[in-house]
Amino acid sequence: MATLGAAMEMGSVFPASAVTALLLSVLCRVSQPQAFSLPFREPETCGLHQYFDISALSCVPCGAHQRRDARGTSCVCLPGFQMIANNGGPAIICKKCPEDMKGVTEDGWNCISCPSDLTAEGKCRCPTGHIVVERNVNGTLLSQATCERCDENENSFMKADSLGTRCVRCEPTFINTSRSCACLEPNILTGGLCFSSTGNFRQRVISTARYGELGMSLNSEWFAKYLQATAAACSMYVNLTSCQALGNMCVMNMNSYDSTTFDACRLFQYIFESSAALSSVHSIPFWRQNLPWLFYGDQPGLAPQVLTAVPLPTNFSFKGQSQLKLVAASYDIRGNFLKWQTLEGGVLQLCPDTETRLNAAYSFGTTYQQNCELSVSKILSDFPSPIFYDIYLEYTDEEQHQNIWAIPVLNLNLQHNKMFVNQDSSSSKWLLTRRIFLVDAVSGRENELESQPRVIRVATQISLSIHLVPNTKNGNIYTPLITIAYSDIDIKNPIVQSVKVSFSVKYEMNQGDASVQTDIALGVLGGLAVLSSLLKTAGWKRRIGSPMIDLQTVMKFLVYYAGDLANVFFIITVGTGLYWLIFFKAQKSVSVFLPRPAQEERFVTYVGCSFALKALQFLHKLISQMTTDIFFIDWERPKGKVLKAVEGEGGVRSATVPVSIWRTYFVANEWNEIQTVRKINPLFQILTVLFFLEVVGFKNLAVMDSSSSLSRNPSDYLPPYSRILRYAVCTTIWLVIGFVQIVFFAAFYERFIEDKIRQFVDLCSVSNISVFLLSHRCFGYYIHGRSVHGHADTNMEEMNMNLKREAENLCSQRGLVPNTDGQTFQIAISSQMRQHYDRIHETLTKRNGPARLLSSSASTFEQSIKAYHAMNKFLGSFIDHVHKEMDYFIKDKLLLERILGMEFMEPMEKSIFYNDESYSFSNMLYYGNETTLLIFDLLFFCIVDLACQDLVLAAFLTYLQQEIFRFVRNTVGQKNLATKTLVDQRFLI
């Protein structure tokens, strides 16, 4: 802009063209792209005669006769030069002092003659015990400075301060011990204090800092310099700050106590025991007057009493935003009280995060977990000195008075007589403490307190546990417990070293009653499962016609029991999940807390057992379906005769018109297609469940907090998921959607759009084909497809005419029994009939199907054809009651038989056909096993989700396994169908 202004001023002197050219050059320079880069400099890198410009962020030379100051951000005059101008910025003006006044006053503004030599800064120096006097009382500058001795006599007890500029009173311990400002022998000087060698003063203390994790100890400069002095000041002079500092040193040593050494905690305990005559603070026996409260005592069994004897005199609820109001009294390392402060804002959380997420840790009922990895260099810069906290829970009593409740601490690093008692599983051996810190970078310094520590101690695990009072209805809790674990870090290279830290809040309750109720339910339902399996085994034995109890019977019982027990586990897990989901999320006055992850292991085991047993049941059903005996009975009869060439004879002869095989192939293909038809759409089921969980947000109901909202603000803290609630939400949505699909399929789709099972029965009637199906040796199903028109191999006109006559009731009904519509039956055949069936069937299936018939001999093929026709003729005659020795009769099943799924009558001489209006032959298809398939898919989905916590992956793998089993079912089913019925597999699509 200055250049533009200059150009405008020159317009009156230079021609307009020159001014225009200048303006264009300026604009071009402005419009050129800039590289916004500058050299990186730090204040420490500036030279002795340079200072760091905090505006330009670079090193700038100081003026004449100047050098940089101690901070490095401005300049000061060199020794022998006085300052004559200073406006508060880095630019000052210095002037050399006269030869007869080489000294400079303390403020640097004047030159002065000195009584003796000068300091390195050019100031006047005085002997020890003297102070420099540069001005009169009224501020007038003296022509020559003087050295005045401080009066150390008994009337004054004055001495020079550390800067040598004023006289101050001697330290009280010097006066009390030696009645002077000097600590002379045999008195003892330590930590800047003077103590008498007589009395209770401990002359030998242990200044070693022990680091149990590293297996090392080092001589702490902080302990060596201040431990003895603070202990003596606390013990002899009841100095409150010293007592707090001594307590801090004990906490820095992990509150560890060893009766054989006089370390910080042993000294504190000694003073505590010595002050037994003093009163307790607030009637708390562990809190002695003048001393900090560090311990709860070392009596065995004291910890459980502290934690569970007395509930807090307040209650909590999920109404609104119920917060845990935790406050802390904070102290610095020297024992000075800093302030009362709330723990919100991440006071105890080392991991950085937004304030909203940090404060979520103290929302009542919210399980909180925070983990991160911090650089050691950042820890050293953020925590140069430890801050100590005594933590309390603030609450309001019934009279609306504000009170605080002390929160005990379980320090896992505490050693009592060299034993880690707080790591014991029994709480009766614990020793509870009170005070904590986050980072100790002081006690690990060996030689100088300003040096880098060799070892630092970091609180890597902090956990707040809140235990619910049993049988409470008003949200009463016991005293919360803070569990803390420290890690010792040997400093090698702070820049590359890091440490993992965590902070958690967990809520607990006694799960004993819930476990007992679960065991009772498991016992009762397990007993019913045994009874159900025995009935199924008995029914199976009757259906295979074998009264003997052998190994196969035992194995069958175990398979049935596996399926029933899977249902038991499924019912228990779903019921348990819904219980916790409803009673935890819906409660206002808190009465239950969710099980902790460790307590969920039993539940997850039940889910795993349910899945494994259900998978066994599913595979058993799948194998049973793929090994079923099936035969298609063709009722069509030849129409007339034709002339047929005789191979090898060169002539012709009369032969019956062959019956077309295409109707049998068509029915077999339709049977193959309905093998995996289900009452639900599996892909729609999975996508809909995924939509409700992920998009609508039902998965948010599974987080471990009191919120029942389906939406979450991304900026809010997201608690961890409860595996029990996650399972409950997934199973509920899956079952509801599955139930809705089944109802829609049965009430609308099958009624108005398509019913493939009934259509298959109709197809059999139209094709003049019956289906004879044996699921067991002496039990199976029969679909009567005999055409009421006598034949089905006809032209279109006759077919339409037959269907029209049937629609107008101008012909008989389709049922096996005259004047009935019953086409489907459950059949229990006699052993004689089964033996006859097996003799023919053996010839039919001795080869492995038509794919191998191409390479078989003609005689083998002809034998198979003859066996096929023999089986067709035998079964047709059996249905027509031709074989009186193998006859059958038709009856209805009793209600109890239908309920139990077994038959009370044995087919001794005659077979029994049970009317079956429910089309139960679908039990040999996916269609009739929808409940098993639905639960198996659900459990597979939940198992993957519980293992991976990924709903999308669970949905994908569930769909994949569905397709794999569907492919296997169809492929193996085709081979079995081709083998058992002599249908070429190439015609089965």
C-alpha cells in the first residue's frame, strides 16, 4: 500500500504511462503465488547477543553493549553499562558507566561506586551476613554503596536473605534450637532446618525410592533433601505443611510399609502412633489431628467393612442427568493446600478428549472406558511436579445440607512388609488408602532436582467401582472404590518412549440371585428337555420298527437332547437378555446394574452352547432330509399299441404305447425346487435386521448407560456395548421381523399370491403322479396324486376340459378315500411291507444313478428299468389294496398323538394311513423346519456379532452360510433324488 501511495504522489512528476507501469508491477507481485514457509527457531538456539522476537518468531540481534536476558525474549545491558531507556519492549539503550562508578544498581538504571568487588552481573558484592545498601530511606541514591551487617544477636535474630538485599528474621528452628542464626554442632542441619540431636529426632532415615516393577531402587534427591526435615518438623513442631509433605512422600512410595526400615511411610506411621493421645478428625479413627488421612488401618477384614458396611446416605436415579459429584482436596508436593476442585474436566483422566466426553465418566449409570497411549516426553512436560488428591463424593442429606463422603483407594502397588496384599483376590486382606497422584517425576531424580528423572511413576490404570446395595429400590449404593495401578518407566529416550493409560468407571451389583434363578430355570427346562427327548426317541424307535435299545438309540437320544437343550439355552438367554434390557433401561429409581463383562462370560457360554447344539440339530435334520427314500408313482397307463422295429431281426412287432417320463421328471424337478423354500425371505430378513440396528439405531439400546435414545450425538461419549443387551436387541428384532414375515406369508402371500406346497400337491394330481416318501424305516408320507380323470398324458384341449369339469364338480374328488379331498397322509407301514419295498429298492439303487448308466451294460440298465416298473406297480397295487397281506387302513390321529408327534398304534399286520391336512410332509423340506432354521440363523448372527462387535460382518457371514447350506442341500438332494427314483440328475434344475 505504501508503494501504491508513492506511485500516486509521483503521478504529478512522472508521466501517466510510467505510473501505470509501476502499478501493474506491484499488482503482479501481489498476485504471484506465495510459499508460506519460514525457518523454525527456538529461544534456546539464539546466540548470546541475540533475543527471540516473539512476533517474528526468529532471532534478532541485541543493540550495542547488550546481551539477551535470562528468558531469552529481550535484552539487558552488559556489566558496566547502565540502562537509560526502556519502554517495555526488547529495544533498550545502554550507556557505559564512569571509571569511578563501575558498579550498577540492582534495578540497572544507575551507576554506583561499590565498597568491594563486583558480581558477574556488575552489581556490588558484600560479605556473607551483609546486605547492599544503595539508597537512603527516602530513596535518594548514594554516591557509594555500603555493606551493612544484619544483627544476629538475641534481640534481633536477623540475617541476610538469599539475594543479599534485605535483612530477614532467622528460621524459627535455628532460634528454637541454638538461640542464634547458626545451626552449630551437635545440632543437626537438614532441609534448611535446625534440629537438636537429642529427643525423638531420627538421624538416620531411608531416602531410597523403590520401584518394584523395574526391580530397582535409587537414592532420591527429593527424599534425601527433605524427608528427614519434614518428618522432624511434623513430629517436633507439628508443622501442618510438613505433615502433609511427609504424607505425600509416603504416597510417592506407594503407601508401602516395612517395619524394618525408616522410610517415609514408616516415619509417618511412627508419628501417627506417637500422637495417639490426640483427638481424631471428624470422629474418624484413621484420621489423626494435624496429620493427613492416608490409611484405613491394617486390621484383617477391615476393607469389606469399609466398602459394604454402611450405604451412602443418599440415593441415585436415572431421572434427568444424575451425576456423581466427586470433589478433591488437592495439595502440591511441599504439602501446601491448593484448592477444592471438582473432578470434572478430566482431572484424573490423562487421556485428552473433549470436555463433554470426559465429564460423561461421572454420569450415574454410564459405564465408562477410556484408553490411550501417551508420549513420555509429553508426560514430563505436563507434570513436572506431582499434585496429590484426597477424593470425596459430595451429596445432599435429607435436611438439604451439603456433605462429603471419603472415597477409599485400592493401590495395587502397595506393599505391606514386602507383600502385594492389594493384589490378593480376597478383599479381607486389602489395605485401603486415601491419597493418590497421577504422575511422579520428582522422586526419581538422583543428583539434582533440576535434572531429568531417571525413573517416573505413572498411574496407568484408574478405575472407579460403584456397588449397588442388594434389594434396593431407591438407588442406594455402597462406598465407591478407586482402584489404581502405577507403572514405573525407566527413562531412556523420552521422545520415543510411550505408556498406555486407562480410566474406567464400572457399576456392580451382586449377581448371586440372578445366577440362582438362571440355574433353577436351566434345571427345570433341562428336565423337560430330557422328557421331550425321551418321547422323541420312543417315537423314533416305533417309526423304525425296532424295540431294542442299542448304541444307535443312545446316539439318537443325544441328538434329540442336543436340539431340545439348544432350545432351553436359547429361551434362557433370550429371557435373560430381555430382563436386563427392560429392567435396566426402563428403571427410574435404580434397582439393578448391568452385569460386568467378566460376569457376562457365563451368559456368552450359554449362547455358545445354544449355537453349537442348534447347529448339531440343524445338521441332523439336513442329513435326514438328504437321505430320505422317495419314489414317484406314475398312475398313467398305456394308450393302445404301436408297431415297433425289432433290433437285430429287421422286422416289426406290435407293442404298447410307452408312457411319457416327462411328467415324472417335471414333478421330480418341482420337488427339487421346493427343497429349500422357506416361510421367510432370508435376504430380506438380514437386510431388514441390519437396517433397524444400524440405520434406525436400535443398537444404541445396547450401550451400557441409562439412555433409551435410538440416536447418538457424534460428539457425545459412546459407552461400551453390553453383550447381553446387544444379544437381547438383536434377537428381539430378528424374531419380531421373522414372526411378521411368517404371519404375512401365511395370511397373505400363500393365500393370494403363491403357495408352493399346495401347488406341488395340485401338480401331482394334474400329472397323475403320487409321491411315496419314507423318512424312517416304517414311517413316512404319502401324497395322493392319482388323477380323477384316469390319465394326464393328453393334449391341451382335453386337459382344459378336465380342469373345467373338476372346477364345476362334474367329476369325483381328488382324495384317496372316495368323496373326500384328503390327498396327504402320514403313513406307518408294516415290517412286511417294508421288506418287500427293500427287495425291489435294492435292485433299483444298486447303481449310483443315471450318470453312470451311460457306461453300464445294457443288462444292468434293463434290470434297473424292470425294478423301476416293479416298484411302480407294487406301490400302485399297495395303494389300491391289492395285497391283502400288506393292506392298510386310514384313520385320524389322536390329539395327543399330534401334540407329542408320535403314534400310539404299531402297524403290526396292516399299515396305517393318518389323514394329514397340515401337509406335514413339508417336515422333509426347509419349509417345515422354519423354527429351527430361524433360530440357527439368529444364533449364527449373534455369535459372530458377539465375537467381532460388527453387525455388518455378522450379516454378511450369516447370508454366506445360508447360501452354502442351501447349495449343499440342493446338490446332495439332487443326487439322492436321482439315485432313489431313477430320474436323470441333468433334468433337475
